Amino acid sequence: MKRRTLPALLLPLALLLAACGGGASSTGSGGSTDGKGSVTLDVGDQKGGYEAILRASGELDDLDYRVKWSTFTSGPPLLEAV
């Protein structure tokens, strides 16, 4: 019984470390954002509520990234897209 305990504990730890390691390399200049909108953030919204609020408040102006909005009519399609 004890022979299986150690591998059962080490396997999830090894998977966690492998998942956190990633394969992305940084150029050393602050990541991959160049300030010209080369990064796109995909945002799902229901009926444009948050998008309208953010646009009205001016929070979407002068961002270092682009925002791509996807509007959904209800929660289930939104969750399915995730």
C-alpha cells in the first residue's frame, strides 16, 4: 500500500510543475507587448452590457492591447464558448 502512496503524491506535483513551466520565452524587454496592439484580448459579454459601460467611461481608450468583443444572448452559449 505504501508503494503507491509516493507515486500518487508525486504525479500531481510533477504535472503541476510541468504545466507551470510553459514554453514561452521572454525577450527581456517587458514581454511580448510592443505598445502597438499586437496582443488581442478576447472578451465575451452578454448583450453588450460591460462593453457599453467601459466605452462610456473611456476605459477602453489608449490601451496597449486590442479588445475583441463577442456578444452572447445568454449565459449558456457564453459558457459553451469558454
